Amino acid sequence: MYQLSPSMLSADFNRLGEQLKMIEDSGVKWLHIDVMDGDFVPSISFGMPVIASIRKESGLFFDVHLMVSNPDRYIDDFAKAGADMITVHAEACRHLEGCISDIHKAGCKAGVALNPATPLCQLEYVLHKLDMVLLMTVNPGFGGQSYIEKSTDKIKDLKEMIQSRGLETDIQVDGGVNSKTIDKVLEAGANIIVAGSAVFGGDIRANIENFQEAFKRYE
Ligand code: DX5
Ligand code: ZN
């Protein structure tokens, strides 16, 4: 039920294949792949060719977080590159409902991401179609930022919204999740945990074990 989705953005790109193998060997099932376009967010990261390349060697579930404007343009490209799940930002998408359908048609699971200031009511008429909601717990764009405390209430509210509709939508949190903040996000109801610097900074295997231990406290 709980999954750690290490954010590749914080990996050492000079040793990417080796580090991805290491996380897979440690029992991790998901990989969070942050795509940034320099427009929706200030920074630029990587795109389809990098994903297609790591797809050849990896059995991880590719959880692709598109921080790009008008992501509708790229759904098929990311599906072909090897995405298993595609998450688009509600703020970046002109026709969110259609985009979610396109993601499913492309054979992927569909997620919608909300920035910290975006209210949950944006999900009102699409929640039933989603496999996952990603709540940004920092403003998107960079790894290594601090968790925004107000996010804890938002996770609880989303959990309530999902349960009141009899849904089983996954709740992903992304940004500033580490050994100090993990308990509050799990307690609030998140079950898919993105972590970049807290996985790839220092001893990767030990970091992963810490997250796995935390999950056990809530299972
Ligand atoms: C931020 C990205 C995150 C980021 C998380 O815009 O969406 O996935 O890599 O990094 P940490 O865990 O270091 O905050
Ligand atoms: Zn992300």
C-alpha cells in the first residue's frame, strides 16, 4: 500500500544506471521522474530520450511528473518513452478532463498534481477518473526545499474527500519529505512518498531503509 518513489532529479547523473539499480535492489518499486520545461517552472531537467534510455535497463514503475505547460501535447511521447503513470498539473492544463482521458488511452495510469496554493476543489469533477493525486508540498521547480507545513491539513482534507466518495485514489506527496517530515505526511493519509535529497543524499541504501521502517509503523 505504501510506496517510496525516489526522485531521480537528485540522483548523480554521472552514475545514473548504477544508482537506479541500487534502489531497485533495495526493494523500491517506483521511480519519480521530474520533467521540467523552463516555463511552467523556472528550471529545465530532462525529457523523453533520457526516460527511453533508462527504460531499457529498469523494471521500476515509472512515475512521470510533468512540470510543463500544456502537457496535453506530450502524453503519447511520454507513454512511448516508457512512462507507467503520467501526472499533469491542474494549473498547466487547459482541458484537464480530456488530458486525463488521453493518459488512460495511451495505456498509462493518470495523476493530477496541485501546487501548494491550488485548492482541492479543482479536483471536484475529475477525482473519480484519477489513479493518484499528487500534492506538492513545496513550490515545484527544485529539489531540496523545505516542506510547507500547511500541506498536512491539505493531505487530511484530500483523504477525507477520497473516502467520502468511496474511492481508493492514491495520495502522493512531493517536496521536502525526509526523516523529520515523513511521520506527519503518513499520519495525514499520504501513501506514495516522493523523496529526492532524502534518498540520494548520503547512503542511499540506509536512506531507503529508513523510509521502509517508517511505512511499517503505519501498515
Ligand atoms: C520538485 C520536484 C520534486 C523534487 C523533490 O519540483 O517535483 O520531485 O525532486 O525533491 P526533495 O525530496 O529533495 O524535496
Ligand atoms: Zn516531482
